Amino acid sequence: MKLIMAVVQDKDSNRLVDALGEKQFKTTKLSSTGGFLKEGNTTLMIGCEDEHVDDALNIIRDNCSQREQLVSPVSPMGGNADSYIPRPVNVEVGGATVFVVPVESFHQF
């Protein structure tokens, strides 16, 4: 048995949960916050048998799109901020960060 932990953008989470549910994958949805953009993310925990991991990964790949987003940079700390003119920059966001870990045992009470 494996535990799949997928960190996805909030914008993709409902579509992904629905797609996983259609294929009988049970998920636990946790709210999380990204470290880079400090925006809301969703972390999904999906338990599945080893032979179904590739199916779950394909569903995640198909439902979590990457896109560009304009982000305003933070002003420099400790320097002279008077001459600093922040210009928004495009960064790539979205997609999914996925961890697949072995499960030693599983109990449901």
C-alpha cells in the first residue's frame, strides 16, 4: 500500500478531488500554505494499493495545470527602499508536487 501526498493549488483542488472520486480514490483534503508565494494550497492524502499508484498520478497530472501568474516582488530588507521600484514578474505556478511513500500498516476504526 502507498500514501500519495499531492500539494496542489486551491484553484485545482475541487476538480482534482472530483476526478479522483470518479475513479473510486478516497482522499483527505488538508488546507496548507505555500512557502514561495505564501498563498493557499491544498494537500491531498490518497491511500491506494501499489498497482493503482500510476492511475492516481495520471489523474493528478491531468487535473493540475501549470500557468503563469504576475507577482509583485518584496522590497529589499536593510537597503534603501526609496529608489526601489517593484515591477511585477511572471512566475510559473500550479501543477502538483507529489510524494509517494510506503505504508507499513493501515487501520480504520
